[in-house]
Amino acid sequence: MDDAFESGCGDDGTDGPCSICRGEELSPDFIAMLERAAAQPGRVMTAEETVEWLRSL
């Protein structure tokens, strides 16, 4: 990953780096859940809901 999130996540870079930014391996269960959600027609969550959900992990 480039240095776009070098100082952290979030719109202003003030959140700590997440597992994706740190380049950690994502669990197969997490990937499968994302694939199931992506396969559903229409929008499941708003962008704000998605951000809050990701922060809760």
C-alpha cells in the first residue's frame, strides 16, 4: 500500500492504522462475509454505516 494512510486511517489520518493499512492477513470468514454482502442486489448500508461497522470490528 502506498503512503496515503501512513499516519493512520480516517478522513483526516487521525485514527490509528487498521489491519488493512498495516497489511495484515484478513481472515477467510471476513472475506466470505464481504463477498456475500457484495453479491446482494442494491445498497445494504450507507457509507457512514459501513465506516461505523468497520470501526466496530
